[in-house]
Amino acid sequence: MPEPIRKPVRSKRTTPQLDRLQPPDFTVLLVDDNPGFLQSTAEVLKSENIASVLTTSVDEAIYFLQANSDISLILTDLELPGRNGSELLKYLRSNLRFSDIPIIVVSSHSSKRWLSTVLALGAVDYLVKPVPAETLVSRVRQAVAQAVGSVLLVTGEPLASDVLSKTIRRAGFRLFSAGLGEDAVKMISSQPVNLLIADLLLADMTGVDLLATVKTDYGNIPVILIARKHMKIRPQDLT
């Protein structure tokens, strides 16, 4: 049985910091005792509309998790002060409340022994420092999308975007957004998407054009097209 977690003693410098965009795609919990790594990683994620919570120890991370339920992924180092990253993995995987949260380990160790160890403990991925920004974002998004169904919403209409975004998030799905068809195709090519919802009229192409591209290159993704009342769609355009 996991030992009870006590509230960690934190200095002002190590208090968890939450970066919020309005609204972020999702939130990642970072666990590392290197302030430089925490800050640089948070900035990379923030630039991609991903919020982050910064913690510097296992106890601090668990204390935050016990008080919050909006963490979509945990990114942790192995070598930490006090209890190490392996102990964090064991605790989370033995606790039903946290067992479904995907965990990516980021470490300076590159041997296959470390990789096999963390995967056996329940991590979904293992990255070796230093991690290129593009690789970090891609692997984080892939892990989150694979853990929970993801929806890509493509519309240039602010009102439609606001209403649909709230509905999708309330249903428990991870939401990714794009305003242009070209941006949507790029997102689909770089991360798993379980459902595509697209406006029939986009600034750079029609929803039918986007549907054709998706069917040709990513045929297994279901697509819902949003049409206004006065629009007429020919059935042959959707087949």
C-alpha cells in the first residue's frame, strides 16, 4: 500500500508555477529539480498552447495531483531529490485515481536498461536530454491523444468555435483547434486525431476539399462537416 503523502515544504523559488493560455489544449505536470530545464520546457509547451505546472520533487508533484484533476500528462526526470522518478511511477500506477495519466520520462541516461526499466514501471515514452523542442511537443501530444480521444475542430467562426469547444471539452475529449484547412492537415499529420469537425466554409479551402484530403491520406478518421442552414451539399461531394 502506498505510503501517505505529506504536504511538502517548499521555498518561494520551488512553489509550483502554472502557465495558463486561454484556453490551453491541456496541462502537463513537469517534475525536475533543474530550474533551467523546467523553465525552458514550460516555454516550449506554452508556445504550442500547452499549459504546464512546475514541481521539483516527487512529494511536491503528488501533493499537487491530490488537489487537482486537470493534469493530462506527467513529464518527469528519474534522478530527483528524496524519492526518485521510479518511485513516482510506482506510486501513480498503484493508485487508481492516477493510473490512467500517461507518463513520459525525460533523463540524461541513454542506455536500453533505463528504457526497459521505466517502460516496465508504466511510462508510455522515454526521452533523452537534451530533447529538441519539436520532438518534445510531438511526443507529448501523441501520448495525450492516445490516452484520451482527441477531436480536431476546424472553423474560422469565433462563436461556433466557442460553443463547440465547450461542448467537446465537457464531453471529456481532448480538443485541438485550427482556423485553416492547411493547418488542420499539418496537425493531423503530426499527431493522432480521433474525430475531425470542420466548417464547410474555411478561408483557404472548403470543408469538402478538406474532407477529400483527409479521406485520401488519413482515411480512417471520421469527419463531421458543419453547414449553415442556407447551404446546399450534394451527397456525391461527401462520398
